[in-house]
Amino acid sequence: MSCSKENLNKVRILIVGSGIIGKFNALELSKQGFKVTIVDNEESKNSSNAALGILMGHIYQKRHGRSWELRKVSINLWPKWINYLRHLNSKLQIEKPLLQLTRSRIKFEKLKQFAGKNLKEKFEIIEKNSPKLKKIHEIFESNDFQGLISYEDGRINPRLLLDTIDLSLKKNHVNFVKGRVIKIEKKQKKWIGTLENEKELIGDIIILCNSLNSLELLKEFKHKIKLKPILGQAIEILYDDDQIDFLSLPKNFNIDGKNFIPLTNNKIILGSTDENSLIPEEAKINQLTEFLDNNPKWMNKKNIIRKWFGIRSRPDGEPSPILKTLDKGLIICSGFYKNGILLAPGSADWISKEIKKHL
Ligand SMILES: Cc1cc2nc3c(=O)[nH]c(=O)nc-3n(C[C@H](O)[C@H](O)[C@H](O)COP(=O)(O)OP(=O)(O)OC[C@H]3O[C@@H](n4cnc5c(N)ncnc54)[C@H](O)[C@@H]3O)c2cc1C
């Protein structure tokens, strides 16, 4: 089939799951002219809504392999997508830079080596005595942090992103269906997704973007895909003190794997945990509030005003994510255990190329 926009409009794509991965696929494919339907039963509780939105692209240290390739594509695509989406919401932006800090001398040496090997990247090493760390050291009541500034990494507000994509999908005539797909099957070269209310949705191509639940839909098929849940909790802290202004801190920073996002002068977000479970464990919150040797007084459980969690899916026995054609017209795009927000444009790019092979 020729890939003219007119022809693509005859191809029906059914996307199951409307988290960031399903939405980005819908965005890319509807922009190209495909006739897209996206179905979801409960998107407000998905992991995309729980995400912090940190985009750790350039600062990723493993610079080879499939995951790095996907990151590279995403890094290149993000500015183009921001430009495109900003026409619908001018507030959408990537807040840069990102600081990666550590108390460990060994980790700091590794960061220095990494920066030394990647001189083309916009990195800056910050030693303990750097004036750029003055506020952090003051507010964290410590003098121990050092690390790296990555001027091209940062954070996007995930809720704003998801809402803006929705506007774009509506504009591109994407059909939204609310419902849970309970079965998929192939009939006369078409894919049918059956909902709980027995309604049938038809696609020439079906893309499973429903994270952990994609396994349920594949039960009848002989695919050896294994996914396990990884729950992540995050918290918001409120601390009123004239001496502490969280907005005097960098916009996004990470200390030994914990991300901090100042929201206002007295509120700050902190996340996230990694739990092999489907139910959030109260005790795991300590991993967020007690990971430093000397906790500053504001980083205390009693100051938590909001906490939330999301459940991600992690491939078992193969690397994350799972991007695969399982049958003609059946594609899986799941297992985004971490960095799903960052990787969404790269995955949508992969999907759009893969789909052309099915036509
Ligand atoms: C606390 C936390 C912090 C995070 N921080 C970051 C971060 O800073 N940066 C980053 O890049 N990533 C981050 N992530 C990871 C990121 O959120 C995930 O990688 C990403 O959201 C995965 O997106 P998804 O679309 O695959 O899954 P989801 O967002 O979970 O979406 C799957 C959707 O499928 C739907 N669904 C399931 N079954 C069915 C069915 N049978 N029929 C119809 N619909 C169905 C669900 O309702 C859901 O809406 C974080 C995650 C958590 C939990």
C-alpha cells in the first residue's frame, strides 16, 4: 500500500491503553494520517499520571545497546514535539537543567570520568565547594554533595503533557473510547478488541500499550512475554519556615537516586520508590525521607501532605521496554519500567516505522 495520507486514513489502528505510551503512539500515528482509536478504562490511575516527568537522557551512562538507542532517538525528538505541542499549550516546556548529585566519592569519580568521556555533552562537574551548591547545602544541612549538571536534561510536567496531547488527539480526530478490553482476536484479517459491555472495536492493526495488563490479553496466544509489577511511590512535603525557600533550589535535582522537584517556596516533591508489589507499603516511604545520614528537619514524614503511587511493568527475562510485532497486525509496546515519559517519542517513532511493515 502507498503511504499517502489519503491511503493511511483507510488503515484503522486500535490502541489499547492511554498512558503516555498509548497517547504518544496515537499522536504520531494520527499526525501521519492513520485512523486511530484509543481505548482505556481508567487512565487517571495509571503510572503516567504518577510520574515525576524527569527526562534523564544525556546523563544516562550506559552509552550502548537498545535502551541507549531508544533514548538517543527520544532526546532528538523531544524538542520537535515540544514545538508542535506548544501551539496548543504555550506553558508546556522542559525545565532545564538537571543536577545529579551524590555523597559517594566513588560515584562522583565515575560521574567525572563519564563527563570526561563525553566532552560534547553540555555537562559541568560541580565540586563540594561550588557556589552552585550553596543553597542545596544550606537547605539540606550538609556539605557533602557533589556531582554533575546536565544542561540539556530536565523535567516536563507529566499532567500538562498528557492534557496537551489529549487536545492534539482531539484535533487529529482520534476516537477515544472508555472501556476495558477483555479479549482480543483476529477475524478475517482484522483485529477485534472486545470490551466488558461486549462492544467490539475493530482495527487493521492493534497496539497493546496497556502495560502489565497486556499479559491478560495475550493469554490465548503462545507468546512468552513475562512482565512483573514495580510500584513507585512519591510524596509532597509542606514545610513553612522563613529560613527555607525551596524555590531557591535548582528546579530539578537528584541526590543518590532520589528526585527532588521544588513546587513553591514551602512545597517540594520527592520520589520515587521501587517496590516489587501491587500494594504501596507505608514503610517504603522511609526510603524517601530517611535516605540521608543526617536528615534535614523538613524532610520528615510528619510534613508529608500528599502521597501517590503508580504501577509500572518490568519485563522479566528480557530488557525493558518490550517493542515487538507478535503477529501480523499485532504489536506490543509495554514494559516501560522506568523512563516511560522520556522514551515515549522514541517508541512512537519505532511503532510508526514498524507499522509500515504491516501494510
Ligand atoms: C512515582 C513514579 C515516578 C516516575 N517518574 C518518572 C520520571 O520522572 N520520568 C519518566 O520518564 N518516567 C517516570 N516514571 C515511569 C513512567 O511513569 C512509566 O514508565 C510510564 O508512565 C509508562 O507508561 P505506559 O503508558 O506504558 O503505562 P500506564 O501509564 O500505566 O498506562 C497504561 C494504561 O493502560 C490502561 N489499561 C490497562 N489494561 C487495559 C485494558 N484491558 N483495556 C483498556 N485499557 C487498559 C490503563 O488504564 C492505563 O491507563 C515514573 C513512574 C512512577 C510510578
